Amino acid sequence: MKEDRSGDLHIPAIVTVGEAGEGFNVANLLLSSKKKKRKDFNELFFGEDGRKIEDSGKIKILEGVRWSPSSMNSQPTRVIWEGNQVHFFCKEGGMNVHYIDVGIAMSHFFLRASQAGLKGKWTKIRHHPKAKGRYVATFMIENE
């Protein structure tokens, strides 16, 4: 992630689209031993004061983040949704590629939020007291 002179954030992301092909595939063979189960929603996403998120609109948006692709199905993205601020974190102890995974998750969040009619912009705050890993960025919702 890179901040330019105007303060705008530029987040690298790779989006995979398509269907798995048929036949033998070395990548699928290597990855087939990895568990295919996604992490529990409440392990990844937190509301104010660490509470569960129960709002169905927020859950629908965050499910897009939960199902976004990540390297080795690691799901390193953690999110705290506080009022009109949605904070994104990268799980500690991960590989550098996890920041790409978080960028992919952020793009899925942005697409789902846009579909739900939420407008906003990405920003970076200097510190978050309830961090769930290494802080990456915050989406500031402008019309909630």
C-alpha cells in the first residue's frame, strides 16, 4: 500500500475471476491438501467494543470479504466496524503476501459496500487502540 502526495491510498490487489478448468492441474494438486473451510465470521469481524456484528446489511457486505481469495486460504484480514468507520487489519505473524490478501479483501468490501449504496473513501489513521493485528486502512462511510 502506498500513499501519494495528496494523501490518497493506492492499494495493490489481484482479483481472480473465472471457473476452475477440468483435468490435471499441478496447482490444484498442491493446494488440495489445504483445508477448504473458511474461518468463522466472528473470528474475522468485530463490531464496536468487540461485540458481534448482527446487522444483516453489514453481514452481507462482510461476507464478501470473508469469501475473498487469499494465499493458501489464510484469510489474514480482520475488520472492526465502528459507526461510520470500517478498520482493516492484517493478522500478525504473516507473510508479506498477506498485505496483498488484505488488498483483495478491501476491494471486495468496496464492491459490496457500493452495491449496498454506501459511499465513502479510504483513509489511514495513525493508531487504532483496539487493533486486531497490524493496521492497514480505514473506510470512512459518508452516507450512513
